[in-house]
Amino acid sequence: MNAAGDSSVPHLDVTLNEDRAEEEIVAIAKRVRPDWQDKDLKVKVFSGGISNKLLGCYVLPNKDDILLSRIYGKKTELLVDRRREKETFGILYRAGCGPKLYASFQNGICYEFVPGATLDPDTVRDPTIYPLVAKEMAKMHCIKPSDGNVPAAEIFPKIRHFISLHPARFEDPKKQELFETRIMTREQLTDEVNMLESVVTKLDSPVVFSHNDLLLGNIIYNKTKGKWIFFSSVCFIDYEYSMYNYLAFDIGNHFCEFVGIDEIDYNLYPEKDFQLKWLRAYLEARRSLLGDDRAVTDEEVEQMYPVANKFALVAHFFWGVWAIVQACHSTIDFDFMDYAITRLDEYRRRRDEFLAL
């Protein structure tokens, strides 16, 4: 599996107006699929993302042959390396892990639709589905850099970058009050990230090519393969935050996402017994993909449990400081300040417990 970027994707000199996206998206679709006729073309608005707008175009009667276009949220370029995101599409497509990127435009990208249903709090625990998620994550983690040299993990520089983007104050009085009373100061956040880095870098978690944002809406499940040869039953989508990172971050972050986004319920965070089953499925899949026929032992699974949960703390912290930047700039209808408070509060609530594991 080669991790070289893909510079062959065409770039369209088109900027879509977010307020008129449903009308303007047709122009993108016709550039990518010139054989589609105006009279047959339909537009569908998708939900699920909290930092971008997602629309699909298709021609009846084939509702599954959808051309997806994602319009980037305002100022998300401060948080996301868009060049790298496009390279990641190529890396994962060639590795059999993701859909094809058809084109980019000034404020978005256009790519292949993955048929199926996103996971929910029940299906993510389904004993026929969660091993497929573990296996797909292991497959992604086995992608090798083109030059054979694994880069350093990027998570802590990324967190510090987010903190540096935090505003001195918010113009909105309500946001400012919450910012002052519920969010740690920049100095306190910096102290916390320094502490976390000193702890987790001693855990010897390998650095791998990671998705880093495996919330339930970014995992597609389908029982049938269809014509998408890369896609068997589980596929990951949305690679904005993919980068080289500690293996256990992807796992701990995924466990954090069991609780949902719109209606967060931390009682849904997976209990130890479930985590051990999930971790065993992951370790068995990874070992098989690496050509290692040794059996996974109970001791290996138990040893990975505290590591994954320590990295769950890093995930809470990462998305908490990310959400503060979004609260300052995003025009998406989502309460990013409340989300930041929720993630950072849960980080503080579980910090001592998880660090003591």
C-alpha cells in the first residue's frame, strides 16, 4: 500500500455560494458528469456533518449513483490541510479503503458516494458489525508511507496549533461569558497538553496512518458489495483530520464517539468488557494483515485497554480545543461552544480515573 499523494485530480475554478448551494451544485455535477441531463438531475441535501455542507447529485432511476459535493465550512482552512485531505483520498482509494475523489473546486471537493447506512449507538455495538470496524481500522493502520519512513505523530503540534487560534475574546456576550467561566485559559490548556504528551508518549503506541475522526456518522455499513469494489461491508468517510498519529488515538477517539454528537450521553461510553472484545478483534485483524500468525493473548488485550483510554483523554482534549475555534468562525447551525464545554468537562471528569489505569 503506497501513501503517495494524487495530483491527477482536476481542480475546477468554481466557488459555490453556501446559501444557494442546492442550485449551484448542479454546475459542479455537470462538469464531472457531462453526460447527465438537466431535466433528469436531482439534488439531495445530506446531514450528519457539523463543519461542512454536504450535497449529492444523481439522475433517476439510479439513486445510488450519487455524486457528492462537500462545501467547506467558513475558516475551516485554519484547522484542516486541504491539500493533504485530497492526497488522503488518493492514498485510501488505492489501498481499497475509500471512495474516489473526482474533482476539487475553490471551496470544496466532489467525490464518490458510498452506499449504506451510518452507524448509530446500537449498530456500533452490534457483534456482527464492530469487528468489521476494528478490521477496517487495522487495514488503514497498515498503510505504509511511500518512502518507508514513518513520520512523527502530529497530534500534539495540531492541538497546540488549535490553542494558538483561540480568540482573546468573543464578540457575542453569551459566548464570551461561557468562554470566561467554562473554558480553561490558554495557559491552563497548554499545561494540560504538556502533561498529556508526557504521559502518552511513554506508552509505546505505534505511529500509523490514522483516520482520527471515527464518529458514528463517518462509518458506513452495507451488507452488499454492489459495484463499489473497494467497499465490502464497512467503509470510513471524511478524511479532513487524517494524519500520522498514535495507533491508540484512533481507538480511544472511536470509543469516545459511541456517545453521539447532537445528544451526547456519556453513559454510552463503552464499558471495559466491550472494549476488551473490540480490542481483541482489532489486534487479531492487525496481526493477520501483518502476516503474523501468532494468537492474540489475554494479556496483550488487557495491556491495550489502559492505553486506549488514556488516548481517549487526548481525543476529548483535541476536539474540545478544536470546537472553540469553530465557535469563533463557523456559520454552521451547531452550538460549538457547548460542544467544547462538554468535551473539556468530560476530559476533566475522567482524567484522573483514566490516567490511573
